[in-house]
Amino acid sequence: MPIEIKELHIKINVNEGSKPNSDPKAPKSKGEDPVAECVEQVLKVIERKKER
């Protein structure tokens, strides 16, 4: 018998006074917009799927 979920409650806490994560080990982009970089990667994946 399958289980059906009719409602899903998600609770988050936001701290407005906290500083953003500044992890020195995190990869940094080359001055490009992170959104544009993500779009480029998605387009590359789509092109690879078309080749198959």
C-alpha cells in the first residue's frame, strides 16, 4: 500500500545579523557572475545529452 503525503511543512530560521560564510577553501569564480557560470554548465550538460 503506497503512502501519500498530503502536506509538507518546512521550517527555517534566518539570522539577519550573521556574516556570510567565508570559507577560504571554497572555489572562487574568475570574476564572472556565478549565475552566468551556472547557466553555462547547464547548457554544456544539455549539449552532451543531445549528442547521445
